Amino acid sequence: MKERDKMHTGELYLPGDEEIMKEQTACLEKLYDYNATRPSEGEKRARLLKEMFLSIGEGTYIEPPLHANWGGAHCRFGKNVYANFNLTLVDDTYIEVGDNVMMAPNVVLATAAHPILPKLRAKTYQYNAPIRIGDDCWLGAGVIVLPGVTIGRGSVIGAGSVVTKDIPENVVAFGVPCRVIRPIGERDREFYFRNRRIDPALLEE
């Protein structure tokens, strides 16, 4: 089996393989072009994202600079996703992001890892595990999501959290390591920040 074929299986492989490096460099060339766009070049940015990503939905926008090991080539983003400055995608295997997801500045989604055993690390071995983020999630500033994690639909991850394990649907979770604090409930339909009330008209369909 080629090293390239092991990237999506969870097996140990050598990321410096010549075939891998050639393909990865081509992806990074497009990422460079994306980050070099001007603020007025919205149409160009949208076109480049469609070329760079495995799939990307309508209305999705990523603020440059974007950092990505493979320029988004292993990423599926849904509709109306917004990612603020300095999103980092360690996309050596698949990252799936649902619809209507918001990511604050400096979010890291990291699918790649290395063995604990120093002898294997010295030989540069790596393995990858996919990340999945459900619809309607919000990841606060500086959130780090580690390999193999799934975040359930509608959940909010507080700023600065390190997500090491799966998070269920419709909860507020934060911390290092990230843990569930409470479910999203009725109070969240009444207040949007501390004691600031939501105008009921905003909740009408």
C-alpha cells in the first residue's frame, strides 16, 4: 500500500513521501493565491474556495488568512459557514462541517497526530483521524479540536477550549479539556447575553 493510501485509514504513514509532497504543494499554491486576494475580490475568493475544498456550500465564507495543510482539499463545508481570521485546518484527512456553523478567530481543527513513542516520531510517522462538526454549531475564539472528535448539532464551544472527546448535540461546553457545562434550554430563548433579553420578534419564522 502506498503512503498516500494510508492518509484516510488511521494507519501510521510517512507524510514526507514524494507523491504526497507533490500533491500537497499543488494544494498550497492555491491556498497562497486565496490569501493574496484583496478585500474587494469576493467573487475570486468564492471561486478559489470551490477549487480548493472537497466541497463547499453556498454562502460559506472564510476570512483570510486561512491556514491549511492541504488547502482544504480534504474538507467538506456546508452552507452559510462563516470562519473568522486565522482558521487553521490540519486537513491531512477529512474535516466535515455542517450548515450554519460559525467559527471565531484562531480556531484550529487538527486531524493529524504523531505516535507517543519517540522512536516512531524520530522516523516522522503520522496518523490521522477525521473531525465532524454538526449543523448550527458555534466555536469560540481559540478553540482547538483534536483528531477524531465529533461535535453534535447546535452545540456551542466556549473560547479557549481544547476539545479532546466527542461533544453531544445542543449543549454549551468549554474548558481544558472541554466538558459539557449545561444543555441549551429555555433561558437561552429569553436571554442572549447575561440579562439582555431577546426581542421575541427575532424568533418568529
